[in-house]
Amino acid sequence: MTDKFNLAGVSFDSRLIIGTGKYRSHSEMQDAHRASGAEMVTVAVNRVPLDRKTESFLDFLDPKMMILPNTAGCYDVEHAVRTARLAREALETDWLKLEVIGDPVTLLPDNEQTLEAAKILVSEGFIVLPYFSDDLIMAKKLLDSGCPAIMPLASPIGSGMGVQNPSNLRIMREQLPDAVIIVDAGVGVPSDAAKALELGADAILMNTAIAEAGNAAQMAEAMKLAVRAGRLAYLSGRMPKRLYASASSPIEGAIS
Amino acid sequence: MKITVNGEEKEIESGLNLSEVLDRLITLDHKIAVELNKNVIRKKDWETTEVLDSDELEIVHFVGGG
């Protein structure tokens, strides 16, 4: 496969990045990860329970997977920055999915605080992949702050609503032709993933759509195929949309 | 003395370094990170960092997430 996905100096074959949350069992997660073909997975930073021995979650991940820690659950710059520093210390990675949430009901990002946190973390040497609301101007500011990619949402986290604003995604693609765009959050079914890639997203990040599927591994494979289909369609160039028909068979020469 | 660990108040003897405090609090050997009064303390510095009365510790590891 020559169509590599290049991100911050690393080359991936897969354009699908997946989460590790909400699976019913570790083995189900492992099967889904294998079926997805993903090469990078996200993990969350959380307090160690003091009252019991806990297992090391990381031991259940394929050692070949690149691990991308997130700052989920952070509602302000300070907590996001502290969580990022803890993640780096524990994992010895500079890579980070930056999330600064603005509201517990929608889990929509606080774009303003995300930008502020991104600036601090970039200055500390982090490779910041910011999750944000799909806004072109914020995308530009995040890229200017030194983020190697931008991660606009498709719809709220865990909603399964798919790409709610395809125009914004298309505008970002057209106006930021060199930017690495990873659609993050809101995918429900493979057609949502295909749509995002068709619109020009370079990659897609999802968790719930696979973890909450009745058969997670099978859905993971479906997502893998959809991401590939969407990417090939984008590279191929779609036909123009027309209001009226355009005959596929010759009109002249039909019998009268 | 009293310290706060992951939001919980804990009674612990004084004069211990961070490494000794962690030994008393958790039974883990996997990848964790520790913050003392909002500053990350690197593992190599645990034994030389004294834990004082009223200190606040955060001990984290990784869990599933998206």
C-alpha cells in the first residue's frame, strides 16, 4: 500500500485510530483492535485506586500499537496540562490527544481553552493533536500554535450521529490543503467514516461505534473497509452533483 | 501526619520519601506517574523527595478511553 498516512514524522498504513474504552471485556477489545488494522490507540489517564490491586491496562494492548494518551475529563487548561505532563512521565511519549471539555452534557470542546493549552504544551515539546469543534478559524489558530494535525469532531462524543456538518469539513479541507485533518468523535456506522474520508479527512478516530457494536470485532473490520473506501473515493475524485439526469446509455441509436 | 492522595485524606508517618509513601499506598508495579503539589516528580527523584505534612499527591495510571 503506497498511500501512507504521515503524521508528525511517523508513517502509518492505517487511517483508522481507535479507542480502548467501553469494551465489555479485554478480549473483545483485543479482537476488535486486531480486526480494525489500526496502528494507534488512545488511552485515558486516571487515578490509581488506593483500595485494591489493579491490573495494568496497557498489558492488554498489542505491543505494536502506538499509544496516544488523552486528557479526557479535563475542563480547564490547568487540568489538561497537568494530565498531559503525567501521561508523558508514565508513558515516555510526547504524543497527546488534547481534550478540554466545555460542558458535561454535550462534551463539546472548549475551543478557547484548547488553544491556550495547546500553546503551552507545544512549547513544552508535546506533539499535540487537539480535539475541537469543527471551525475553520480555530483550525488555523491550532495549526499556527504548532499542532501537527487538527482533530475536528463529526458530532458529540459517543453520539453516533455521524458527520453533522459536512460543509465545515469540506471547507477545512479546501482552505487548509496541507493540514493533517483527523475527524474525531461522533461516528456511528461505517458510512459515517467513509463520508469523512470522502470529504478529505486524512484519518478518523473512533471508540464507541466499535466498542458498543453488538459484534465489536466485525464492526471494527467494517470500519477498516469504510475508511479505505472513503479514502480511495477521495483520491479518485467524485463526479459532480447535477440536479437533472445524465443518461448513461446512448440516446442516439435507440430504436424508434 | 496527614496527606491527601487522589483526593482522599490519608494518615501516614512523617519523615518518609516519596518512594516509601508509594510503597505504603499502592501495590502496583506498572506504569504510573506521580504529582506532588501539582508538579510531576520523575521516578528517578522519588527517593530523594521528602513528603511533608499537608502535601497533595496524585497517582495516575492508564485506563481505557477514546
